Amino acid sequence: MSVTIKDISKQVGVSYSTVAKALNNSPLVKESTKRKVMEAAEALGYTPNLAARSLVTKRTGLVGIVWPGIDRAALSSLVTSIQRRLAEKGLTALLSIHEPQEAIATFENLRADAILLFEESTADIIARPSHRRTPMISIGMPIKPGVPYVDMNRREAIRLAVETLAGKGYERIAYIGPYAEASMQQQEKWIGFKEGLHQAGITFQEEWIIDSRGLLWQDGYRAAKQMLKLSERPTAVISGSYDLAAGIIRAFQGEGLSVPQDIAIISYDHIPHMEQLEIPISAVGVAEADIATAVTDTLLRAIESIDNVSDRTSLTPAYIHRESD
Amino acid sequence: MSVTIKDISKQVGVSYSTVAKALNNSPLVKESTKRKVMEAAEALGYTPNLAARSLVTKRTGLVGIVWPGIDRAALSSLVTSIQRRLAEKGLTALLSIHEPQEAIATFENLRADAILLFEESTADIIARPSHRRTPMISIGMPIKPGVPYVDMNRREAIRLAVETLAGKGYERIAYIGPYAEASMQQQEKWIGFKEGLHQAGITFQEEWIIDSRGLLWQDGYRAAKQMLKLSERPTAVISGSYDLAAGIIRAFQGEGLSVPQDIAIISYDHIPHMEQLEIPISAVGVAEADIATAVTDTLLRAIESIDNVSDRTSLTPAYIHRESD
DNA sequence: TTGTAAGCGTTATCAT
DNA sequence: ATGATAACGCTTACAA
């Protein structure tokens, strides 16, 4: 059996409700007894029982994160950032790498204060009975009506990349990212690409979208190699993600190409890592910090009252110049 | 308020204790009422309250994993594997990416049935009062006396790699991995390297350990490039991890080197991913599946009784031949 | 400033 | 086969 407030109360010689108050630093308790309680708690190795507490308070202070379990630097970085912000607000983030279904069930059983769904958690499996449940928000994409989401406007971000490149005079612009079997989030990107080309008055050519299939750096490397074989070589390329970009510049370096002289590159994913690559890469996207803030705020509001948060929180992407274009 | 067993009992017209039994599929309950209860539960959208349950059962079925939050494929892969095995045993894995201190506190408050520490969780911060607490085991390294660990014998694994290479006639063997400021786990590896050389009667040369600094693929790439500049080029190289190996072969390909003709490679990390690299890489180490099994078993035994598990569970590494040596 | 007691949603032990 | 009821460890009126 682990130590409870009753054990402490015996030690100190006060009632256990006084101990409870002392532990919660209530102003109703005399400083001196507070101190004694704290000391006894320390000495006995007391650990509060969250279950008991939450049973009465109806709050756990837990935020469940349904993690796609994908090794992508951009995602890890974002989740870390979110976790920190939540901690500042007194909330504790817990990740589950189970199937979304199971993960959600676990967090509901735990009575997490809110659930955050990461993008790849595939939409349709998530059945939600009409009953009031744990507030749930999704990041990146609308998962289900009734689950508000934070939208980072990937379409607009990529469009902006094209606009920027076109503005600098580039006309042979390629896009590397998942294409044929892309998820909705990834589709948005090449839609933005086409839109940008159109606005810039550049005729779209099918072969200038190179399908990377996946989103890992290996995929970027492969796609870039493939791109460089094109008879008419692009002079600029837009990468669909940080990890892809890392692979792409690796391929360029392998071919002895210099950036941006031989070929320019702008990548999606506005994260600090981008600066650390061998060649600091210009980026488009909503800054990681802004996403983290928006997500945290939305989560907090959802905890207050889920009806209080709009179905879609839209963030505005920006372009950050570095040395790659 | 969410739905409780009392709500169900009202619906069905039985006492809530009967509902409880029905929900737990007790044989003491008539099939027909069981069915009615289940239906009502479903209809009302009942979600069991883990807090209330665990308060009386003293078990949560939760295993807390303290995650170093490092982007390494080998680790993600392993944790996923562990998670699956735990699920088979009816346990739910939850990850925390907080600081080890906080993470442990969280899991203790939650009354997780056990805590699993991943290697990089730096040892000394983990203070443990003498009181009985949540069983805790660590993977990879002894963290603290009293915290049993599962040892994958990295030293022996790398030694085996050297032996294998030497047995095939290679004499100019290099090692790429963290060196100068390596953690204890990483030190073990180059100790195994030196040991292997010694046994093979090869004189150790300082410059044949190339310090990768980190453990990411970028680090491997950089170190390999550096290695290739050596006046006397190695004919075989041992990589300290999967991710490093990925970077290393990338570098080789960039230089137009073919594996294993121009240079052979064996890597630490016995994981499935190794097969998927452009060049399937021979590996040494304890198979991921075996680690996962050992960890899960140890965890289960620790939950039974922490005294029941030995301080060190030692696993035996193996060599797996692929096409890289 | 401290103590008493009710109650949170379950499980488990007795009765019935 | 079902129902009462006492825990579990805590918070929170309410009393003293």
C-alpha cells in the first residue's frame, strides 16, 4: 500500500482533511502545520493519487495525444513544443502510439481533459456517438464534423512558395512530395503548387511534380535523383516537407550541384531544424511556435467548453528567406 | 457529467452492482440481463472510469514509458514493438516526453503499474526515496542500483562484428559512432570495437574510430565523408547504429563506392528496417523482437513483484548476414 | 484554524 | 441471480 493523506495525518496529529488542505497550500491552514505536513509527506514519500483526486474534481490535468508514430522530425519537434506549452498551463501531455481507436478509448477511460489528434490519424475510423465526450481537437485536417481542427493552410503555403520563386524569375519549378496516393493533407500541397503556377502564368507540366511516395528523407533523396534525370531540368524545386528537403539537398550535393546557383529550393515546414541543415533552407509554412500556441489555446478553450471553439482555426503561413533561393 | 453504471442501472431496472458484474462479464449474471445491460451501456455511450476502478482494484493496467524524445528510427521501432506486446498482455503503454523527473512523477501519480525508462534518460537525476514505489525498469543501461535493467550487450555485439569482419579477412576496420563525449551506452560500443581488434590481433589505430558526435543519420553521413578522406582508407566499417548506417551508405553512394566490393559495412541495431535500406546491411545486436519480449516479460514480473526480477537481464547479440559484407 | 462527513464511480463482500 | 453496502484516496462544503 502506498502512503495516503491519512498516514500523514497520523504522523502529524491533525485530521486528514487538514492535511489535504495543507497539501493544496490552502490559505486556511496555519503556516506551521503546513510545514509539518509537508515535511511528513516528504519523509513518508507521499505521492498524491490522481485517480482519487480526479474522481472528485472531475479534472485530471491530462491531455492525451494520439500519435501517428511516424518518424518525422517536423512532427516530433511540434509535439515537443506543444507539450512544453501545455506544461506551462499546468497540463500534462501523454502520448499514445496505439491505433487511434484504442488510443482515444484509453484517454477517455483515463478521463483526460482533452484529446489531440495528430494529422495522420485516419479520419473515418473515428466513430463518435452523439453523447458528450472528452473534448477532442485535430491538428492539420478536418477529421470528422464536430471535431474542430487547427488548419495550417498548406495549400496557401505552397502557393506562396511558388509565388516567391516566380517573383525571383524562376520559371522551371518542380514540386517533390507525395502525389498519386497522397493523403488529403498532402494533396493540398500540390493543389497549392498548381494554383501558384497558374497565378504566375506558368503552364503546368505533369512531370514537374515528382511523386516522392513517402515523407521520409529517403523518399526525398530518391525523388530528387529522379528529378535530376529529367531532360529539361528544373531550376527550382519546392519540397513538401522538412525530411524530404533533407534528402533532396543530399541528392544535390551528391551530384555536385550548388544551391541556389544550380538549383533553388524552398521547403514546406517552418521549423527551427531547417536552419541546421548543411544548407539552411528557405521555408514556407506556419511557424512551429505559432502552431503550438494555437493548438494549446484551442485545447484550453475546448476544455472550458467544447462549444466554445470554432470548427476551424485557420493559421497564416509565411515565407522565411534563408540561403537556398 | 458522463454516464455511470448508476445511469445504466436506472435504464435497465437492476441494481448498479448487477450492472457492474454484467459489464465485467461475470458468470453470476443471467445472460438476458447481461445483454440488456450491454445494450443500455452502448446506447447511453458509457465509458468506464479508470480512476474509480483503479482506486479499488489497485491496478491501472498502465505502463508508463519515459521517452527520450529523440528521433531515432531504431528506438521508435522498438517502442512500438514493446507496446504491441504489452497490449497482448492487456497492458496499455503511455509515453511521456517530459523530463525524466516529471515523467516519472506523472506516472506515479497516475499509479501506472510499472515504469519503463528508455536509455538516454540520464541516470543521476533519478532520485528514489527508499519507500516502495512503482516498479521501474530501465532498458539498455544500469540507471541506478535498485532499478533492474535489460542489457543488450552492445560491447559484445560490436566485438562480434569485428570478429566477423576479421574472419573474412578484413584488416583495415573502422568504427563510426559517438566517441569523445559518448554516453555510457555508446562507450560500450567502441570498447567492444577495441576488444575485437585486440582479439583478432589487429593493432588499434586511433584514427580508425571516427567520432560521429551524434546518432542521427546526418552524423553518419558527415563522419563517413570524413573517414573517406583518410590517407589509408579502411576496407570495412562498423556503424554504431541504424541511423548512422543510413547516412554512411548515403555517403558511400555519393562517392560512387560500391558495397561491399569497395568497402564493407556492418551496423549495430538488429531491426527490420535494416533490410529496407538501399543496400541491405548486415547487422549485429539483439533482435528487436527479442528485446521487446525480454522487456515485456521483465515488466510483467516486476508488476508481480519487483523483488522477483534480477538486477540485470542479459541478452545475447547475434550477427545477421545481408549483402554488405 | 481545524475537524466531520458526504460524495466521486467503481469493485468486492455479504446478504437475500 | 440480484441487491446493499463498505471500501478505495481524495476534495469540499459545513460545523465546531
